[in-house]
Amino acid sequence: MTSTAPSPRTTWPRRLQSIASSVCLGAIVLGGLSSPALAADFTLKQLLEIGADRHPSVLQARSQAQAAGFDVESAQWGRFPTVSTQLRSDTNLNQSLAKVEQPLWTGGKLSSRIELSEANLRAAEAGIREAEFNALTQAATAFFEALRLERRLQSATLNVTEHERLVALIQRRTEAQISPPADTTLAQARLQQAVSERIQIKKQLDASLTTLAQWTVPLNGVQNGSPNGPLKAPADIVFTPPAEGVLLERAIAHSAQRKRLLSQIDSADAQINVSKAQVWPTVVAGFQHTWGGLVPANYDRNKGYLGLEFQSGAGLSARTGVQAAVSRKEATQQELETLERNLTAQVSAGLSELQALQAQLEPSQSLLAGTTEIVESYLRQYQVGRKNWLDVLNAQREKTQALYSDADTRFGYQSSKVRLMILTGDISAQQLTALHD
């Protein structure tokens, strides 16, 4: 037994890691598939395309923009003549009138209404880009969170299997009265902790996949709240961030929310002009035809005329409307200032996070390699009496924590890059060429 023991200790980690990876990718990550053999991989690029094209918030924004487009057409029709009819009736007289009137001068009412509808259309179109931005950001965040938790679940499964092996080993030594029963109790307690940890990570993964499905996958592509297919990590995403000032300029220029607020300011200006124009009359050229009923002698039933129309509105409603529009404009300007400050904070925080995670990539790999070797080294030293059992269990815990840290760093780094690229417009609903499957 002594001569053959090193061989399984040498080959076991590699074999077990291969088995654990296959089990996790084939059974845990793809759990809930209706036909696993036919299910296609879900790539980040594919999910972003689906989210930016089919999410209900995007569809809602498109419908609102379509309605705003019809409002523009409706306002523009105000330049055309209007047709009206009147029917007058009393005891002995029935008389009907038909009028066609063409506005010649409206005091700015017509042009202001058109400007108002066009500003609302620009705001609605910016709302589409804003909805797409939110869908891309949420989908990318949920995608990398799911990949991170999948990798953590693989590590947790490997950790449980390792603790089961250690429990079996210490039980044999306890039965042979080589080790005290307390070592078995300690090993079993650590095994239960590992199982509990795996269960918690699985719950987090299920929640993450559900969130991802809500933002990206249509209902017919969801099975038990999760995407109906495995997730495929993207190839390395090339992104060399420029200086923070340049990043901020690009983020501000690309911000759909900022464009929407600027359009709302234009809309408030147009509304002010509409309210002010209410105090002016409207000049119209008209044609009137009268038929039926009694008319005076020599009365011409067909008349052309030039008319002056004025409606004051109820009380001081026009003045109040101006004040309301001015207040809305001021509120939107304050919201715009707040947004620009938030963008500054987002760019600064995102760049700092990216640089910090990038600096942790190599140390994380080195730590993982070192802790993997330490576990086997401590186990060998324990068997010859140079290390105690607690040292072995602690080394296994450190190895698992290193696996978790590596997953957090690797996928956190990719997520940080993608979020910055979405924020600055390098990735958008119309521009996904930076992603490679």
C-alpha cells in the first residue's frame, strides 16, 4: 500500500476536476433543459441582441415613439383647411351652413404645437435608446454573474467531493486507532459546511439565471425560469480604456437619458410658447355655403370672408400654463445636472474597478496554483506526522476560497469591461462587433 499510495494522490486532482467540470456543465448549469441534445449555447452577443430587441421595456418605448410620431402628423395637419357644418332649427325654420376655413396667422399657436410634438418625438426616440441601454446593462451584468456563480458551483462541488474523500480517509485512520475520533468529527463538520455552501451557491445561481432570462430570453426560450440552454463565456474582450476625461466625454455624448432630458427641455420651451400664443387671435380665410331654410332677398348663399377668431380661455389659464412649463423646464435642467454628476461617478468608479480587477488577475492565478499544491503537500505531511489534521482541512478551505476568488476576479473583470463599453457606446444595440463568441 505504501508503494502505490503516491500514484492516486498525484492523479486524483486532475481526474476529479475533469469529472466535476463535466458534471457541473452537463447537469447543474444545464438543469431544466427540455431537450439537452438539441439545446444551443447562449452567447453574450446573442442574449444582448435579444434583450435590446425584444424586452418589453424596449417594445413599450418603441410604441411610445410611434404614438409621438402620430402626434407630430396630427399637429402638422393644423396647417390645412378645416371643414365644419352647422344645423340651425327653430319652429318654422331649418337652415344648414357648411364652412371651409384656412388659417392665415395663428400668433404662433400652430408652429409652437408642431415644435412641441417634434420635441416629444425626440424625447420618445431617446427613450428607445435608453431602454436598450438598460436592457444591455442588466443583461450583461446578469450574464457574467451567472457565469461567476457557475464557476463557484463547480468549485463548491469539487470541494464537497474533496471533503468526502478526506472524511473517508480519516475514518479509516480512526478505525485503525491511528487518529483520534475528534479528527473525524472535525472532518464531518467541514463536510457539512461544504454541502451547505454548495446549496447556497446553487440558489444564487438559480436566481441569477432567472434574472438573466427576464432581461433576455423570450418566454418560449425559458425553462423553469432559466434560459433553455447553456451559457457560453465570450472570448477575451479587447478594451483599452482611454483617460478618464475622454471616457467621461464619450459617456456623456452617448447617454440616451441625457438626450431625452435635453428633448424634454425643448418640449418645455415649446409648451411655454404654446401658452403664450393663447393670448393672440387667429386670422382665417373662409368660404361659407348656406342651403335650406328662408333667406333674405338677393342673399348670396355662397360667401368668401376673412375672419378674426379669439378665445381667451378660462380666466388666467394661459398665464398659469406658462408658469407650469417654466417650472417643468427648471426641474428637467436640475435632473440633467444630476445625471451628469452621476455619469462622472459611474465612469470614475467603473474605471477604478476595472484597474483593480486587472491587477488581481495574475495574483489570483498564482494563489490558486499555490493552494492546490499545498493541499496535497499537507496531506502527505500529515500522514508522516509533520502536520495535524486541522492544517489539512484549513488548506482545503484556502484552496476553495482561492477558486472562488479566481472566479470573482475573472468574470468581474470581463463584466466591468463590458459595462464600461456599454456606457461609452463601444457596445450598443446597433454595435455588437466588439463581442466575439
